Amino acid sequence: MSDTDIPHLDFTTPQPYPTWARMRSECPVMHNDGSDWDSRVTYSISTFSDAEKVMRDWETFSSSVNAEVIGQYMGDLILAMNGPEHRQYRNLVAHAFRASALDRWDTDVVVPLIHQLIDKFQADGKADLVAQVTSKYPVQVICAIVGVPLEDFEQFHQWAEEINTGPFDHERGMAASRNMRAYLEPIVEARRTDPRDDLITDLVTAEVDGEKLTDEKIYGFLRLLLPAGAETTFRTMGNALTALLERPDELARVTADRSLVPEVIEETLRWETSVPMISRISAKDAEVGGVTIPSGCPVSVLVGAADRDETRFDDGEEWKLGRPTQTHLAFGTGPHQCLGMHLARLELRTGLNVILDRLPNMRLDPSQPAPVIEGYAFRGPTAIPVLFDV
Ligand code: HEM
């Protein structure tokens, strides 16, 4: 194969799936020479079985690479820890995501918030579901759960975005990181003496084997949680709504039979996750899919590509209901599997059900451009203009 025939990784393309499909068939473990981003040789993994193998083998494929880039803006980062340190830290924070907490959040937080957002435009007969619902709803949920005042959610959303885009604008990313900590400090201190029913209280009081979280770990976790909770679920919800609105027959079927909503969510996560790529670094020489990866190479696990692998999912490029039940990798797998996945599923389930209940005969607005799911590191539509009956 000549160089020009090799699929080319373009991190700026809004539509990477065609290249990822070629990678799966032509070079499933792709070697990339140093780029503007990284002078090191890197590897990209695109099939389901290889992606699963890399994510589960934390001793060979370390998460420490996450400290290099996003760790600068977030501080002590669970996503960058490995082995016993990660396990102990995860046990401390996982308590806050237990199933019993989720039930309470659904009735006290999630349901009221989605209704309040829809109340604001239901009488209009039209809306942009991104601007008016999806971009606001998960960030409000995470603020309420963490225990910061809801009226500050827009400020939090801005910090979350600036921290996430820190690699493109270092000063802005660092300023957002400092400002978020300065804002959170008095709240964290107050919870130490006056515990409440919120996640900050859970974090300051959590104890495993007599060990408590250090301040650096508390702020590191809170700085991750806002972007992790706000930037991901919001886009996945937009992707699910786009899938349904583009298929009016399926939208009608799901509206009439809500037992299909969980399947809509899982199929959307498989087909168009909002986080299609995660990072590792080889801690020793390794072999994946017959390719030797030397120690010290960054490895991109393309979970979006893996979840369309035709050897596991027939017509993997298509969104369709009625597939045989198969796990997907949208929440990762292995020790770092998404801590917020139950909350994300809950927000998606409640959010989609309430939208279907309250916006009857919802359809794409023919006078506006149709939604387009786009992006490389984060994927979602920028607008979903709809009409509905009032
Ligand atoms: C649809 C929404 C979401 C998607 C697609 C998603 C995806 C992911 C993925 C792929 C990972 C694994 C990263 C890795 O292995 O390096 C992860 C980890 C994580 N996610 Fe999510 N996530 C979502 C929602 C959330 C929410 C709502 C929260 C919290 C409120 C959250 C908190 C976390 C945390 C704390 C980790 C790190 C776990 C660890 O390192 O042990 N996520 N997520």
C-alpha cells in the first residue's frame, strides 16, 4: 500500500466515521508518525476486540497520559490514575454514585429540571432543542447534585467548556481551572462543618480504611465532574433526538411504546457516542492485533469506530432498533469505565420521556437547516429546530 492509500487521521474533520471504517478494514491498529500535536509515534485502535483488550489491560496501557494534557487544567485526575491508587480513589468517590442516590436525584432533581426547561417554551409550538433543552439540562442536573447554586449553572458550563478546550487555549483553560476552584473553596469548607445532602458533602466526608480525600483530589474530582457530566450527556441526548427526528416512523413508534426508550439510548450510544475517543500510553512493549506497539507510545482507542465494527454489529454504520442485545463501549470498559453511566442513562431516559410527553407531534422544522451530528473529540448537533403541537 502506498502512503497516499493509507487512511489519514484528521483531528479537525467534523466527520471521522468514513476514515474509521477504512481503518477497521485496512489497518485496524494504525501507526501515526509524530504530528503537530505530538512529536511521538502514536497508534490508533479501531476494532471492537482490540479496543476492549487495550482498555481492560491497565498494566500495559496506562491512563497516565491523561495527566499530560487535560490534567493540567483539572488537577489530580481519576482519569489519569492507575492500579491501587486508582482503585482506592474510585472507591471513595463511587459512593456518591450509588444506585440509591440515583433514585432520589430522579424525583428531586432530574424530573423537575427538565419540566422547568420545557415550561419556558411549550406554548411557542417551536424550539431549538439544543439551545433550550439539551445544553442546559445535564449541567443543571450536575450542579444540583454537586451542591452548587443552580443560578450559577451558566458560569459552570462556561468553565467546563474552557477546561475542556484548554489544550487549544492554555491561558483560558488555566484561568477557568483557578476560577472554578476559588468559587468552590468556600462551599467545600462550609460542607465540612455543615454537611448537607449533596455530592460535595459525600466527597469531604468519604472515608475508606481510615483514608479521606485530600483537597487536591477533591478539587480534581469536581473539576472533572462538571465537564464529564455536562459536556457528554447533553450531546448524546442531541444525538438520540436527531436519530428519532430523522426517522419519523420510529419516532411515532417510540412515542407510543415507551418500553423502547432504553433501546433508543443504547443504540444511540453505540452509533453516535458523544465521546468517541479515549487515550492511553503503552507502559511496556505490547502486541495488539498483530502489531507491535513499543513502550512509551500514546494510543488512541477509537470507541466510536469500535462500536460500528461490522464483525460485532451487522450494519454497524446504521442506527436501528431491534438489534440483538450486545454491549457497546461508549462508557468504556475495565477499571476506568464511566462512573456517571447510571446517571447519564437516567438523565437520558427521563429527558427523552418528558420531551415525548410534552411536545406532541414533534417534528423537524422544515424552514430551518436539519441537525448535523459533528465533531471529533466530542460529537453532537449544534442545533435541533423542531415544531410541535400546542
Ligand atoms: C452519555 C454520557 C457519557 C459518556 C458517553 C461518557 C463516557 C465516558 C468514558 C468513555 C469514560 C472512560 C474514560 C477512559 O477509560 O479513559 C468515562 C469515564 C468517566 N466518566 Fe463518563 N460519560 C458520560 C457521562 C458521565 C456523567 C454524567 C458523569 C458524572 C456525572 C461522568 C463521569 C465520569 C468519570 C468520573 C469518569 C472517570 C472514571 C475513572 O477514571 O475511573 N460521565 N466516561
